[in-house]
Amino acid sequence: MSTPFVALIGRPNVGKSTLFNRLVGGRKAIEEKVPGVTRDRLYGRTSWLNRDFFVVDTGGLTLSAKEEMEIMVRRQVQLAMEEATVIVFLVDGRQGLTPMDEEIAGMLRRQGKPVILTVNKIESAVPNVADFYRLGLGEPLPISAAHGLNIGDFLDKIVSFFPSVADEKQEEEKAIRIAVVGRPNVGKSSFVNALLGEERVIVDHKPGTTRDAVDTLLEREGKKYIFVDTAGIRKKSRVLENVEYYSVIRSLKAIDSADIALLLLEAREGVTEQDKKIAGYILESGKAMVIALNKWDLLKQARREGRVLEIVNNARDNLKFVSFAPLVFTSLYEPRRLKKLFALFQTVYENYCRRIPTPLLNRLLADAQGVNPLPALKGKKAKIYYWTQSATKPPAFVLFANNSSLIHFSYLRYLENRLREAFDFQGTPIKLLVRSRY
């Protein structure tokens, strides 16, 4: 049975993101005292009474929406309600009942799903919630998301609506987590939507539309993937708004929690300095990487002129410090290319998790030192006794030598290249550590 979903629904600025963060135990959603900050669905996993479930944060709902962005937010909220097991309707106890609350309540009554009417921002000992009975959604439950008041009772009520199961499998444990990262407006949201086959992430032509990192689970041919659509990462000098600052932080955290970072580049612009910095951060984080030159369909002239190799070489030269990452061309209008990505994700992930037996490693080491012996440094002879793999994700190897200071980094690079030739570590960084044995 699939893990239950709980959708947080309400008008703007009633505290949905604060409640979301309270439930998932961390600041995964952006909190900012500006109406309409959360615009995409944001997923977080939590548990209560040994029941795991997803919490879905949504944008503030305005039923009389006329702006294009507000209309798209409403569409996202509708999708969240459709996939929800339980709907939490959050209202503001300080402001009291509003006409918009009544409109939303009417819509929720037509959903045919359990709705928990939750009155937020109630810090008084005897909260006044009588007006909210008029919504016709049962007894209002007063809470304070900011202060944690009545959260236990609130969670008890949520779990009471879940179907009973003996053991619920954790979907995320077997899923490959892929963070889609890049500069603003390189097509990340459209790219994720094309991979998923449905509109899950708001797409707009304006840079910076995606502010949160949005998690979406996909199952394909028996394999599970979690795609994380992130906000575009700008230069620090261009990060002006508080909200945008937090968006960049979310993007960097999304990389840290991913298995694979899919770095999307704008094919027409080539590799920029900011692209290099993002690639450098992925490398420092020790994540597997795939590089995609996106919007390839817009380079028809270059393809006619046979300049494809020139574009590839230029990208490779600018990103040679992550030469292990496969480079592919992608386009929303060429689905064949997108389908091939899933096989590449599997290969890269397998390499990211690869473990090499110590006997094989030491045979490779003996062969490598036979072909290219360790040079003497400062008149002293270096010697590597053996090496072993100490970790995966990414693969890490520990070399035991007579003196670690005698092993030059160029020789470590040589050994890394031999590892890659022998065991196909495409897509994953490799860490080599040297320890002394005196």
C-alpha cells in the first residue's frame, strides 16, 4: 500500500509553511511573511504513532484568481487535493473567519475526502473558534504551528483517517534521488515535467519561478526515482530578496541530499562561470553527476553546419574538472533523448554505489606501479603497500603508504584514471586518501 499523503490547504499567509516545517522536523519549506511565497507543491516525509506519511505544502489559494501565476497555483492545489489521503484546511485564528475561507470550504466539501478544519495562530488558553463552525466541516481544531500547541492532538486526528496496514514499505528507500540544478531559466521545471509526463511543477517564462526544491516520486519500469526541481542558483551579487536567498540555500541542500545531480546547461549559451561554480559545488558535495545541454532543438543551425563536436569540446574544456560526468543533449521536443536518460541514471547510480573487492584492487595497484613506479621525492623513496575501498556514495579508497607526504597528487590522479579504466566509474567522483604506516 502506498504511503498516505496529507495536503495542507488554505488561503495565503495562514501559516501552512510553518506547520509543514513543524511536521517534517526541519525548515524544508520557505517561511517568509509575504503572502504567496509558497507556489509549488512541496513534499516532506514524517511519522506519527509508527505511521509514515507525506505532508504536501501548497501555495496560498485564491479562488477569484485572475493573474496567470495565481491560476497556476490553484491548479497545483487541485492536484495536491486529488492525490491526498487527508486534507488539512488551515485558517487563521487571529484574523477570524473570512469570505475566502467560506469559498474554500465549499470547494473542499465537494472533494469527498476527509477534511480536518485546523485553526492556526491560537496561543490563548481559551481560544475562540466558534465562528469556524459555520464552515460546515466539523469541529475546528485549534493549534499554534509556531509554538507547537496541540500538535500531538492534531497528528492523532490525521493518523485516525489512514487505512490500517500491518507494515508499510518506505517508498523513498529504494528510490534514486536526482536533483535537477542549474542557473535560473535554463528549463529545469519544463524538463522535470517532461520526464514525469504530467504538470507537477509550475512553469513560467520568468526566471526564478521555482522558489522551493520540489520533490516528485516517479516509478518507471520497476525502478523508483525522486526528482527534485530546484530554484535557479544565481551569483551572490544577484541574490537580492530574502526569499531568493532561501531558495538558493534550498537548492544547495537539495544537492547535498541527492544521489545524482543533473546539471542543466543552456545549449545556446554554452558553459558560463556560474555553471562552473555549480559543478564545483556538486563535486565538493561528492555527488554523482550528469551534465545535460538542454534546449538542443534550438541549435538547428549549428547542427546543419556540423558544429556539434565543437560545442561538445567547448563544454568539456570548461568542465574538465568534472570530466567523469557524462554529457548528453536534451530537448523537450525530442522525447527519445529523455527516455534514454533513465538508463543513464541507472548506470551512474550503480557506479556511485560500486564496491570493488580488495584483491582486485591490489592486483590493479601492482600493475599500475609496475607500469609507472612511484618517483622518489626529496631523495626519499615512496612505497604504497596496499589499498582498500572504505566507502561508497561516492566510492572512497584508502592507500597505505610508508609516508603519505611522499605521494604526489599527480600520482593519485594517475591511480584514479587506472581505477576508471578498469571498473567504469562513469558519472561518479572518486576519493583517494593516503595513510602512513611507519
